[in-house]
Amino acid sequence: MFEGDGAALLGKPAHFGDKTVAMKIGVSNDPASRMHQLNAGIPPAAIGRWALRMQGQFPSRRAAEDAEAIFKKTAVKLESLGGEFFWGREMDAQVLFASVPGVSRF
């Protein structure tokens, strides 16, 4: 999830009380390094950063990629921004993520 003004990041209108956020989904065997890569292009003085909010562990890369494909295919409540980027309510993303086969619910 982008922790900051996602509407400003994307040039979207902001509305008082709006709970929508920018998010990126993806597969990585080193999430901490991936977060560093994503944030490396953001100026140090900027307020927003990408942060890891949901994470699953899968038995293989293929299983993780299959789970990612299911998330993308069934993300009807989220607006696709292209590729692995989405715009929508964090709660909708959490509910969808929890419904993906193989994601732990503990």
C-alpha cells in the first residue's frame, strides 16, 4: 500500500473521508528488498512511501504467481491502474486477499 497521499500520487481527486488507497501486488522472494526498490525512486523529502501490508507464503514461486493471477482476475471492487497497481478501499483488498487459495487466515 502507498502510505501517503495516493490521490495526489495518481492525480485523482481527493474527497473528505475517502478510504481509497493506491496498492501494488506482486511476487517476491525478498519482500524487504522489493520495498526498498519501490521506494528508491521516491525523493527522500517526499511524505509517502510504499509499505508492505499483506503477505502470504506459498510452497513455490508458481503457486505465488497463480495466487497473484487469481487476485488480479477477481479484483472487481478495485480499479486496475495497469499491471500490478490498483486503486480502491484497503478493506476490499484485504477481503479479496484472504479469499485467495493458499493464503493463511491466522
